[in-house]
Amino acid sequence: MLQQLTPDMILVMLMIGVAVFLFVVEWLRVDVVAILMMVSLPLLHLVTPKEAFSGLSSNAVVSIIAVIIIGDGLDRTGIINRLVAPILRLAGKSQSRIVIFISLTVATISSFMQNIGAAALFLPAVQRISKNLKIPISNLLMPIGFSAILGGTVTLVGSSPLILLNDLLIPFKLKPFGLFDVTPVGLALVGSGIACFVIFGRFILPKSKVEEAPPVAEEQAGETDPLFEDLGRLWELKTAKDYTDYRDPITVDVLRRQYLVNVVALTEPPDFKVFNPAPEQEVCSLVDVVVRGQKDDVKRMARLEGMDIKEGLDVFKADLSDDLAGVLEAVVAPRSAMIGRTIEHLDLRRRFGVEP
């Protein structure tokens, strides 16, 4: 059989072997390996330069690029983070129900975008669910990974191999697949995959311990980077029922000046959330207030203002998670329009939604 192989065939197989080897050992990034292969093919005269560049305009390449762009758009809109709350409400604390709901959600998203993107979008959400419900994250990651793979078979655009296969059918004058031609098979694969994890998950999923979260309020969520230790961490407090009954209204600016804390967010009756409130914003009774400050300053404010310190972020837990909010240090560039202007004149809160 080896005698029937031409030098070009042997060279192509060697290049495929090298590419697979580099993908496995990960000495180079995946995109770098892909570019090396794309450049090597015309240099070795396995394809002509015209053929090499014509592949970039094929339907398969354009479709995959479009799906990647859609996935990035979904990530930027924050729609994935909004899916976590209803999942937790429906699933409760049952690991089996959580696996079912998360797997179905990931499979649905994966059917219209790249598998890797769908799984990556849910990683922060899975980490929060694992920490909140004390479920080993390994018991959630594997179902999500397989659901993303199987979900890609539900529609044509969800799987790169199907897109490539569809593009290869046209030169042979075969009818290409429609968007939902593969849906029956894909749904069967998704259903059987989820059922497998629900029924046999306790036997096949890796066993690992859950990291214990600090139980007391002093070590609550909102841990600050060591570079910003002087700013303290995030604390969520609740004002008393009679907080404004026998006193003048207290504003955000008053709390900041008297207790050296930054008010990051608060609620307004009945259930509105205000982020980066203006200095003149009044703090009402029975509202939740999130501040950033040192432990001693926050405790002093809670004692003198009659506020209750919560054991970690509660109402604002999802809104102020690490993947949505944080602390940033920036340097004013030379010749910047900000030079010579005050924080008040720059109006950073209204223009950019940040707390200076």
C-alpha cells in the first residue's frame, strides 16, 4: 500500500500528523498552528496560492466567523448572567435538576453558536452555582462540556464539522443540508447525553471537594486585589425600618465623608437598583446598601447608623460578581481632555457608570 502513496500524499499526512501533535502538546497556540499549516501548504506546493486564498472566502469559513461574532455579542450583552437566576429558582438545590437545566440551556445556546464559546460563556455562572450550592464544580463542568458538543448537532450552524461537510457536498452536486435537517438526530443525542449524566452521574463524574467559603461577614464576597487593599472590600448592609423616621435625610455624600466608605449601589422602593448613586442620593429605610471600605469603618457606620451587616453580598450578588464589576486603576495620558477638570465636571458616574 505504501507503494501506491505519492510523495504529495505522504507530505500531507505528515503535516496532518504534525498539526495534531502540536494541538495535543500545546507548545503553540491553536491559531498559530492553524496559520503555520495554512502558510506551509502553498510553500510546499501542495496547493496553489490562489487555492490557499480562495479557501478563506468559502461558505464554511465565513459561517464559522459569523457564529464566533454572534457568540462574542452574546457574551458582551450579559445575557448569560441573566440566565443563572431563573435556573437556580427552577432547579432549587437538587444537583440532578441543576445538571438538567444547565445542560439544556448550554445545548440550546450551542446549537446556534460555537461549542467552545457556549461552554466558555457558562463557566463564570457554573462557578457561582458551585460556590453557592456547595456542589463540586467537576460535577457540573463535564455535563456542560458534553452538552455543548451534543448541542452543536441540533442545527447546522452549531457544529463546525457539519458546516465544512455541507460545503464539501456542493462540488459533488449533492443537496446540502438545511438548517434543521439534523435536528431530530441532534435532539436524540442531547436527550440521551443528559439522561446519562442524570442517571449514572454519581458513578462516572469525578469526585472532588467543594472549597469552603468563609462563613463570617468579615470575610465576605468582594475580595479586593492586593494592589487595592487600602480601598477595602464590598459589604452589603440593610437599613432599619425607622432609619429616616426621626432624623434629617442621609445622603450618599454624608456616608462617604463621615465613614470613609464608597457607596457602590443601593436599592430604592419598591425594588429598583441604583448603581454608582449620585452624592445627593438619599438613603431610605429598609433598603440594601453596598459599600466599599475597611472593616472598622463599615462596622462603625453600621453601629452608628443602625444598619445590619449581611454575611456576604445578597441582593447585589449577581450584579457585582467578579466578571461584571471590579476595581480599575487608570493613568491620565498626556494631553488628555481630563487634565485640569474636576471629577464633578467630568461627570464620570453618568457618562460611564463608574464610581471615582
